[in-house]
Amino acid sequence: MNPDTVRTIVGIIGNVISLGLFLSAVPTFIKIWKEKSVQSFKPDPYIATVLNCAMWVFYGMPFVHPDSLLVATINGVGFFIEIAYLTIFFTFSDWPKRRKILIALFIETIFFCVVVAITMVFLHGTKTRSLFIGILCIIFNILMYASPLTVMKRVIKTKSVKFMPFYLSLANLLNGAVWSVYASVKLDLNVLIPNGLGTLSGLVQVVLYATYYRSTKRDDDVSTQPAVELQRPTA
């Protein structure tokens, strides 16, 4: 089996796992829809993921980084899923939260347009464009790891895994591992670096779960706790 075929198969598997992660917030938004209130949930992870997905879609364009269609497709799907989440969140939020969402999306739109303009006007050739957009994508992904780091710190401090669902942690581990393999077949450091970090983050989450599972009180009411975004797909 030639490397391109292997890469395509791995990429398709990565798309499926990433789609599952994008859809992992559906129960949260079903709850918001039913109760007609966003309660203590925050829009921040979804706002950040919109820009992250948009950047990866742009990165996957053939005039930026050739042969990266599978990176563009899953992030294109993820972009619209996150927009759907934000639409629901916006609908059931009060004005201060709505204003925050609008301002954040406006800033992200301006930033993305500037990046696209710089890339298309001043940067010529896929190698230069890939480097520029790739570095930005890596930076955004590293910033997004603040969320899982906060959760892991909380697990260690409370010796409880009630804020860190096992299957979501496992999915994060598998997602990072699959996309790391994808990036290694035809070396793409811009995809490999963030997903290598994602694999490490997912592995630490699983180890923490195994470590503190027994010390977690069984009578903890997880349903009353605000949802926690462990990690969003990075490719």
C-alpha cells in the first residue's frame, strides 16, 4: 500500500473521530434549548474554535498547502457546527453575553480577512504560505490547550474526575494520535506539532482518570456542574 493511500485512510479515520469531538457538545446545547437558558455555560470555547477551524480550512486550501483536503473538510464541517452552537447560545443569552459574542466574532472576522489578504497579496508560493498560516494555526492550538490544562489541574487538586469524562479524554487521545500519524506519513510539521501535543494532553488525561477514578465520590452530581471543554479537534 503506497503512502498516499495510507495517508488518505488515516485522514478519513481522523475526520470521523474529529466529527465525534465536534458533536460532543450536542447534549449541552440540547439542555440549553430545553431550558431556554445558557445558565453558567460560557461561549468562549466555541468562539475560539470558529477561528481555529477557519484557519485550518484556509491552511488546507491547495493554494496554501496542497494535498490537505481532509484537513480542510473536517474543519469546514466543524466551523458550521460551532456556528450552530453559537447561534443557539446567542438566542438564549442575555444582552451582555450577546454583545460579547458579536464583538468577538467581529474581531475574528477582521483578523481572518487580514490574514487572507496578507497571504494572497504578499506571500507567493505554497511553501511560504504554508509556513505563515501553519505557524498561526500552531499558536492558536497551543493557546486552546489552556482549557484542558485547567481541567487537569482541577482534577489533581480535587482528586476527582467528575469534570473530566473518560470517553471524551480517550477520544482526544485517539484524535491527536491519528492526526499525528496522518502528518507523519507525508511530513507536515504544522499538523504534527499541535496534534503531537494533543496526543500528550490526551494521554495525561487518561492517566489522571485512572489515578483519581477511585477517589472520586460516586454521589457527585455531575449534571449540576457547568460543562467543561477539554479540547477541540486540531486538524
